[in-house]
Amino acid sequence: MQDITRRNVVIGAGAAASALTFPGVARSAPAFPAKNIQFVIPYAPGGGFDVYVRIVAPVMEKYLPNKVTIVPVNVPSGGGSRGVAQLYRAKPDGYTIGILNIPGMFILQQQQGSGAYDLAKFSWIGAMGEGERYVINVGAKSPLKTFADLKALSAKRPIKLSVTGPEGTAYAASVIGTQLLGLRTQLITGYKGSADYVVAAVRGDSDAVIAAIPTSMRFVRGGTVRVLASFEAKSSFPGVPDATTLGQPDLDNISVERVVAGPPGIPPEVQNTLSVALAKALADPVVVKWAKENDVVMRSKTPQETTQLVAQQRAFFDKWKKYLTPS
Amino acid sequence: MFAAGEEHRQKGICLMLEMWLGGLQGLLHLDVLGFVFLGMVIGLVFGAIPGLGGTTAIALLMPLTYGLEPFTALALAGGVMGAVPMGGSITSILLNTPGTAPNAATCLDGHPLAQQGKAGLAIGAAGSANAIGAIIGTVSVLAVLPIASDLVLMFGPPEFFLMGLFALAIVATATRGKMLRGLVVGALGLMIAFVGFNDVAGGERFTYGIEYLWDGIHLVPALIGLFAVAEMIHLMVKGGSVAQSGSPVKITKMTAGLLEVFKHMPTVIRGSLIGTIVGAIPGLGGTVVAFLSYSVTAQASKNPESFGKGNIQGVIAPEAAICAHDCSALIPTLTFGIPAGAEMAVFMGLLIIHGMQPGPLMLRDHQVEIYGLIWALTASCVLASFVGLLFVKPLAKITQLDSGILVPLVLSTAFAGSFAIDMAIENVIVTAVFGCLGYLMMRYDYPRLMIVVALVLGANTERNFHQSMLMGEGGWSIFLNRPISVGLMIAIAAVLCLPIFRGVFNQLRVRKLAAERSGP
Amino acid sequence: MRRFFGTPVVDYLPAFVLFIIAVIYLVTGYGYTPQARAFPVTVGWAAIVLVLLDITARTHTAAGETLTRWFNPAALPKNDEEGPHYARAKEIAAVLWAAGFAALIVLGGFLVAVPVYVFASMRLRGKRPLWFCLVIGAAATLFIWALFTQLLQIELYPGMLFPEV
């Protein structure tokens, strides 16, 4: 008798405790997540997106209602389109999510002309951080000291700019940015990876290079590169002109967003759980510290903000489509 | 004024030595050594299984390193990277299955040795060459590290293009007995290399709309097919076991392989130097380095026809180069963040997660960690060789397994590994197709050496050429304005003319001998 | 056996196939923009020239034999240590086994293909006792499953016929 009573008490206490810990689901433990979650990364291990996921995912696990593992899965084929298509076709139960490069995915789809996935239909969960903006760099040994020098050079001859291949965001940023600024360019394309084309400018292959801020910062700190102009609305580099100063506010729209999404049709409660966990992970001290050391701003976005952002980016890049696709 | 400069330099050297010793000291803790050992075991296993390699191993270990100190995480990674080549050599020799792409060069002479029953000798030699190559590579890296960044900056697209041509020229002239057929498959390899998205001009080529081919023909699945699957088909036709029945399997003592290496010290040193120098320049990559070392040794040898039939030097040369290359490939990775291959790319990811940004600052702020990493890599390489040597006897027994059992098991693992590289089922198809191609090449006597090098170099060489043209604004003068380019062009000319000179020289010598014989 | 310039027609087959491949490659290549096709087309033409030389080298004419002696001495009759001749049917069968296994993987996934293939190969080709084939087949499948899905957390391909449930 006494045992049963004690057992009842324990059970009752447990139920009360769970009711207190999971306010939205008073009587039973939440159904989601009940097993491991797959985090699809459409790139090879070691790259920028891969690193972000591997830093954030283990922290995100802590903020999920149940204890499960978030397993990063790299699917690099097809320049990333394989992974995105895999995410698109997965079951919308919240057990498969992925990270997407916006506008990278738009550009890739433009290049490949693929109909395997519709970027408008993904269930947007949030974004890892504030979008990265671009800056114009020159090698430390370059004779160009200010943006005015660059503009003057462009009047004399096309500026040689080292960029990645046409399927990359740096290429798009360079093309659009120089169009907006009225600079004549000769693109030296095809450099692979995020560091190679900046080193090209340091080495003297090209006159200048347009790279994202976190990448550029590595080289700036090492003293090998100088920033001439920033595409941000307000420059974070002292003494360097920005989009507002240069009279081209559109430059601030060129950014690399790391968007987290699930397949179309995830139930709203599940989407919410994931979204909240992601937001809390990005505010976690471990992540904040890492972000600071790597010049990244880890501000999270709500699903609504993300949807808006994606639509905005799509409109922007559709406008520039003719400059980016092969003739 | 001179005195001050001299003092500054001496101080710099002293500081470097201090850091160098600091790296060693940091390693000599029981827990850190434990991680190096763990990395070594993982590296051996992953290196042996085709398709998995250092890349997969480090990617999988990343979550495990989260709680570790940066130094310890690097020690673990170094342990993995140092042992992978040895793991790969074992399967290359025993089963003609390259565990990693560079080990394909070891297959060329390593497997014939296994077929002759000398698997133990080959593994022993590979292990010893690995170890010595790593030591020579490490010492060279430490010597080069201070000027590393300047060195990397001296090589740009024009130099990379010419280096690619140089490698192709050496390999082409090395297959002396089969040069015409070698050139034919070299052309085939280049044709295949151009499949995929064109990085320079945009647009896809030769993909016929297949999305998988956007990145081109994936290299490692193709190599697994060319070597492993082809050999398994061959075994199915031949029957019996890998070690041809009738040849007594020489259960060689541990030291036999080691002795062979000491007999061929010039080969080891040559291979190590090639590995170190070419590895420090982010242009060619480990696979090309291994084949280059193999070809140079074959050219320099007195009986080049014996290569491909079980010449022990054909095992020693690439193995020394691979390990030396692994050490020096760290240079462009660490100083500039330019990964010298997929394994280095993942390794860079590991660095970033632990708060170490590859770049000029890395050398300044994390010198001790870098030296610790290099020590760990070397230690792991040497240790892995010992482990390989220890297990020589049981491993050699695999060559006595009947093909009826061996073939299905190897094919299953090969196809699974091929798929696992990047989760693409088309990899299996590529492996199967190249398997048939590889068998046909074996059967009709076309050398596989050329096709591998052409496959690896094709796309990069073209890209570097176009970039050079864009840099030089369309003129060819860019190649003439840069001293290193000019040097490379002379080297290419020399390599291409060498066979002609040698042929003429031989003719003259033959004629002279004949004249003497029929003389007075 | 029909002979063409002194050599059995069959011996020309490899070079001929390569010739066809080079031609298809060139035809496709000319469809691309000049910059994109520069290298591929150059290599394609070089391939055509080399293959023609190869075909010539295989003939028993004077030109052919000079070519062989200078550029491919390993193919000379006295140097060409004829490896053991295998029955063509056996070779084709071996290739089909490997290709069939690959096809089975694509259709049914690894966990279906591996046991089926290992069992069939050991039983039909190797003629091992039934229980032995079953054991090794099961062991191989278990090994692959444990290594890839459990240890490496890599999902094995489920096969075209069995889409993810």
C-alpha cells in the first residue's frame, strides 16, 4: 500500500514537473523531436557553411525539448544542388533540415537551369547570423591607396579583378558591385575557394578583389590587404567610403545569408520548436564568443523575417540575372 | 648596421627553435600522446578502406574535438593525417585498391610484388619509406616555414600551368616502353577531365544534362574503379588467389623491407624532396606528386622496363613522396588558408572551429600549435609504419585467400566506400564504368599511369592557362616576364628532349661498340 | 579471322573505339563557345592523331613496325611476353558480374545487393557449400552495415526501387 502511494506521488510529481517545464504541452512529453535530426549541408566538409553548422548544431541540441543529436550530413554533389534537392524532397516532419546559401542558390539555379526544387517553397526556420557584406580590397603593396585611385585607374583601363567561378556569390557580388559603381573591369575568373582569389590580389595577379568581410578581415589583420571601399550602408572600416557615401544604397543588398530551412510543408509547431532552438543557440555564450573571434554577427531571424529576406534577395538577383548568366 | 641585422636574424632563429621545441614539449604529455595514438589507429583504418580517407576521418572526428584544447585537437588531426598513407598503401599493395588517391601510384609496383608473393617485402618497404619521407619532409618544412609565405606568393597561375605541363611531360616520357599508348590514354584522361562546369567561362561541358557531372567525373570513385574493380575482374578471370599459386609467399621478416629502403636511399631522398617541394606550392596535389615521384625514379633507373612489374623502387618512391608532401601541404593551408586538397579543407574547418584562423596571423600567434601539429604528424607516420611492419605476416596472408571469397568482399567494400565519399549513388556507376575501362586497359596493354595524372591535372591546367591569359591581357608574354615561368619552360623542353638525346646517345654508343668489336 | 594490313581485325578494336569516342567528343566540343572549347578541342584533335598513329602501329606494314619500335617497343612480338590467354567468354562473364553488382546496388540499395551478390558469387562462381555462402554473405552485409550506418553515421543508398519510406 505504502509503495503504491509513494509511487503515485513520484509519478504525480513527475507529471507536475513536466507540466512546469513544457508549458505548452501540459500533460504529455512533446512528440518532437523523438529521434535524431539530420542537418543537410550542401557543401563539402571544412567550408564556411560546414563550419557554421558544426558550431551551432551541438549548441542547438541543448535547446530542443528532448535530448536528441543533430547530425551534420554533407552532400556536396552538383555544386550544392544535390543537397538542396535532397532537402526539398525529404519528409516534412522536422527531422531533416538544412542550410542554404542565399543568394548562392538562386545563382546556382540560374546557371544550372534546374527545376528540381523551388526555392520559394521551403519552410524557412531562421538564419545563422546577419548577412555578410562585401568590401573592395587591394594588396598591401598595391599603388592604389583610396577608392578614388581605383576609379581613376578604371578610367584609364579595365581593372583586373580576381573572382571565383560564375556559380559563386563572389562573382555575382563583383559583377553587380562594379556595375553599380561604374567601374570597368576585366574579371579573372575561376579561382577556387574563399581564400585563393584574395591571395591572388595579394600576389599581384589582379588589381583588386571584392570579398566578404569575414574573409577580408583575416587578411586585413595579417597586414596583407587594404580595404578601399565597403558595400555596407554604413562602413565598419574607419576612413573607408560606404554605399551611402558612394551614392549606391543597392550595394548593401549584396549579401551572403546563411538560411536554415526545412522541406515544404513542415507543421507550424515543429517549425516553431526548431526556430526557437536555433535562436537560443545563436544567443548562447559559446556561439557568441566564436562569432566575435571570427567577425561574424550572429543575430537570428524569425521565420517571417527569413521568408521576407529570401523574397527580397530573389527579386534583387532576378533583376541582375542577365549580367550573371552566360550569353 | 650589419651587426643589428644579424642580431635580429639570430633572435628570429632562436625564437623559432624555442617554438619548435615548445611544440615537441607540448606533445610529450601522456594524454596528448594518447590522442596521437588514437588518431593513428583511425587514420590507418580509414586510409585502408577505399573512398574513406583523411577527409572523412577528420570530418567525423570534429564533434569529438569540441571539448579539447586546440593543441590536443591538432595532435589528434595530425595523428590521423600521418597514418592515412600507410593504411592506404596496405590495401594498394595487397588488393590493388588505392585507399586514397595518391596511393594509386603504390598499386603500380606494389601489387605485382604481392602477386609474386612478396607482399611482406612491399609493405615493409612502404612503411619504412613513409617514415623516412615524413622525417625528411618535416625537417624541410621547418627549414622553409619562415619564408613560406613569400614562397607561396611567388607562384601564380602561369607557374601552376607550366608545372602542370611539366608533370604531364615527365609522366609521358616515363612510360618509355609504351609511350604511344600512354599518350593515347593521356589524351583520353584529359578529355574526361574537361567534363563538368567550366569555372572560367561558365557553362557546362560534356555533361549532356546530367546534374551529377556538374563537378566533373569524381576522381576517387574513378580511381577505385580503375585499380580495385579492374583487379577484381582480373582475379575473377584468372582464378586462384592474389599471390600466384606456385610462388612461395615469403613471410618476410620485419626488417627485410627496411633494408630494401636503405639500399635505395637516393630514391627515398629524391621522392621526399619532390614531395616536400611540390607540396609547399598549392598547385599539383598529393596524387600528382606520388605519380611524379614514381615517374622520375623510373626515368632515372637503369632498367625502366622493370617498373610496373614489381620493382621495389616503384613502391619506395611514391610512398616517400606522399608522406613528405603531407607535411609540406600544411604550409599553404596554414599560411594562407588555401587548402592543398579536400583533406586540408576539412582540416581547415577544424582549425576554424577551434578558433585558429589560417592566415598570416596563424604563424605569428599559434606557432607552438603548428609545430606541435607537425611533430604529431611525423610521429604518427613513423608509428603507423611500425604498426604496418608488425602486422606484415597476417596481412600478407590475405594474398593467399581464394578469389572466390576475396572478390565479393573487396567489391562490396569498394562500392560502398565509393558511395560514401559524398553520398552520391552515381559514384558507384562511375566506379563500375572505370572498372571495366581499367580491365580493358590492363588487357590491351594501355598504361594506367597516364590517365590518372591527366584526370587530375586536366581541369586545373586549363583553368590556370585561361587565368594567365586574363592576367596578361591576352598576350603570351606573361610567361616570359616571370623568371620562374621561364625556368619551368626550359625544364619542360629538357624533359621532352631527354628521350631523344638518350636515344641518339644510345645509338652512338651501340655503333661505337660495334665498330670496336669488328675493329682490329 | 579477317585480317586488315596483316593484323586480325579484332586487334584494332580498342583503338577504333577510342577513335569513335574522340570523334563524338569533338562534335560535342564544337558546340561550345570559343573560349570554352579551346582546350577540349585541341586535346580532341591530338587524340585523333594519336589514335590514328596507334592504329597504324598495330598494322604489320613497314610504317607500322617503325612506329612500334620507336614509340611502343613493349608491343613488339618478341617483347610482348604473351600473358596467359583467357577465354573471351570468361572475361565477359567477369565484367558482367561486376557490372551486375553495381546495377543491383543502384536498383536495390546496398543492404539488398551485398548479401545477394556475395551469396550468388560464392555459390555460382566459387561453388562453395551452401551454408558457407550464407554465412559469408550475412557477415559481409553486417560488416558494411555496422561500419557505414552505425560507426560512420552514413546512410547507405536504399535503392531506386525502395524510395525512402
